[in-house]
Amino acid sequence: MEVTPASGQQTGRRVALVALLALLGVAFTALSVWQLARRTEKLALIAAVEQRAHATPVDAPGPGQWPAINARHDAYRAVKVTGLFLKGGDTLVQAVSDFGPGYWVITPLRTGPGWIVLVNRGFTAADRRTNYGAAPSDAVTVTGLLRVTEPHGGFLHANDPAQDRWYSRDVATIGKARRLSQVAPYFIDAGTNPDPAQPIGGLTVIDFPNNHLNYALTWLALAILSAIGAVRALRRS
């Protein structure tokens, strides 16, 4: 049977379509497998964080340990530290909690060895901006969760140290604005405080979005559709 130029062109286009669909199917399958691997990693991270957060508190890392601190291995670790709160060093960081809009009250604490760590004493409502409770003047032991710094600012607003407007708990910038030295590269979310005159502590939310299974199923569905399309194209040849 003689193959006309038109039929040859159609065959070529069909072969190209089948090849394209096959390549897409392979790519979508690879993406699905990758998302399943990401899901496994995310579940392991969630389990590790939950274990760290509910473990017996350990001493907060000192200067010798600071270079090794990172979010993956240290975020939400239960820690404790003893020292004196520094008067006049409070920083109010805008926040929204289950109690509505307000502020995190960040107060520097000087430890016995002399280095400083910023402590998030807790949440205070917006109408208590000037009456949220002074930090204790005596030595205290703070127990809470280690949190990594939040540089630059929030999603919509950058921190403005000159105007004393804060939208994230940026340890380095807060320390510089308050003229503090030897400041730990993390802050501590303090635990609950029974004193109603003090900021509300213990509000740390541990939440890691884990939508990888949905993504994996979506990519897998696209891979199956690509395979079906390739089979149909072959049958028409």
C-alpha cells in the first residue's frame, strides 16, 4: 500500500504525541515518587519534633554550641535556663493567637555565665500593650521550647527597629536594637504562667503542613491519564 505524504505526516505527529505522553507519564510518576519520599521525611520530622518538645528539658545551648544550632535538629527542643531578666528591654512583636490580636512580649534574660537569650514570655492582648506585667526582678528559671530566629519580618511587613515596630521575632535585629551583646541565635517560648497579670505563655503551635500524599496522588493520576492517552494514540495508528 502506498503511503501518501499526508498519511506520513499524520503518522509522524502520532508518534510524536505518543512520545510526548510517554515522557510526561515518566515525569509525573517520578514526581509522585518524590512526593512520597518527601512525605516520609516530613513524618519523620514531625515525630522528632514531638519527641523533642515533650522530652525532659535540657540546659539551653551556650555560646560553644551556637554554631551547630539549626532548625532541623533543634527547633522546639525543650530547654531550661536560669538568669535575670533585663529591665527596660522588652520588645512587643505583633501577633494573633487564640485570644485575638495582640503581642508577644520578648524580654532579654542574662544567664549566670553572662550571655543573653531572648525569652518570649507569652502573649498579651492589644488593649494591654502598656499593662502586660513586668518581668520578675529576682533570678528565675525559664522552661520552654527553643525556637529559631525569624529574620526580616512578617509576610506583609518588614520589622522597623527605628519605629520600634516588630512583626517577627528576629533575634539579631532585636538584640542590636536593644544594644545587647553575646545574644543567643535563638529565642525561647516560655511555658505556661499561672499569674494572670503576666503574659500568657505556653501558646507555641507545633504545626507542619503535610500535603505530600495529596500531591503524590495528583501526580500519579496525571501519569495514568498520560498513559491512557498514549495507548489511545497508538491504537489509532
